[in-house]
Amino acid sequence: MPQPPTGPAAAQTSGARGVRRPGLDELARGEQTLWIAGGAAAIVEVAAGDRLTVEDFEGRQRAVLAGFDEDGRAKAGLLEDGASARLSKGPLTELLPAALQESLRDRLDLGRGQAFAGLGGESRAGERLDFQVVAGGRILIAAPGRLTAADSFDAPTALKVTRTLARGGGGAAATGRLLARVRVTLSAVGASKLSTA
């Protein structure tokens, strides 16, 4: 997984003491950051009023997002996007590779899930999608990918997700618990089974 940028631009100052933290993002109060490796997915708990920003860190990486309730059933209308023109919507089973679907099946009802898909193709490094969370639940965020030739320059890469908590939010959802992380290892023989957390 790529590391956050380093160098002078990435050196951050923390608080009044001026403690420098090279390579770490400076997060405002109420912000959380999650990195999703290329070919992987994460399930995150969210609350109404939260905002999600998905950044294509290296460029050309597709992002897929879908909403679910606490029991893993598809939940339509959980996300409101601020970039409709740049997003497509469709069945989750058509937007995720089979190996990633297999890894998630025991946690989520993928068959009924509708998803947003964006970025990828010719998206540039640093390009972002913004979403407003309109109801509490769980969000699947995936950086799908496939095995590619060594010289093709389109291997799956990381997505950076920033969650801005709703003002005055409290309770378990406000912690933004990472409920699961799933990664499928791609090899020349096919996609091997996963690692989960």
C-alpha cells in the first residue's frame, strides 16, 4: 500500500507546540482517514450528516461505494453524491470483481446492493469524489482491480478516504469503526483467497 506523501509538502505541524510529523496528514478536528489498498475493500460505520471524500491517490483507480444497514442488507439512499455527472450507478455485482465479491459475501447482501462507481479511466492523481451520508449504517468502499501485465501501468492502487464527522455526532457510529478490511491477492493463476480483519 502506498504511503502518504513525504517531503517538505507533507511535513505537518501539530498544535501550538509545533511538533513536526513528516509524511502525516494534518487532520482537522472530527476527521478520520482510511487507506484502501488497490484490489481491496473496507466496510465502515457511518452516521447521518457525515461527509466522505474519496481520493484517487495515484490516478486511474476506480472507486465503488455502496450502503448497507447494520445487518448487512442493502440500504438505498444512504449516500448522496455531490458529483453525479462523474458517477455511474449500477448493481454491485456488476461493479466488483468476482474474487472480491466472494470475499464479502458472508458479511454483506451483495445481490441486492446498488452502488456508485467513479474515478478510474483517465482520473488524475488527487482527483476526488465527495459524498454526504444521509442516514446511519455501513458503507462498503472498494478499490477494485485485476491482474495486469508488468508494463501496463494500470495495476490497482490505493484510495484515500477522509470521513468528516457530523457536527454534534455521538455514540458508536461517531467513532467511525472500521468493521472489516478485505484484500484479494492477485496472481498469475487467478485471484487467491483473501485476508480479512
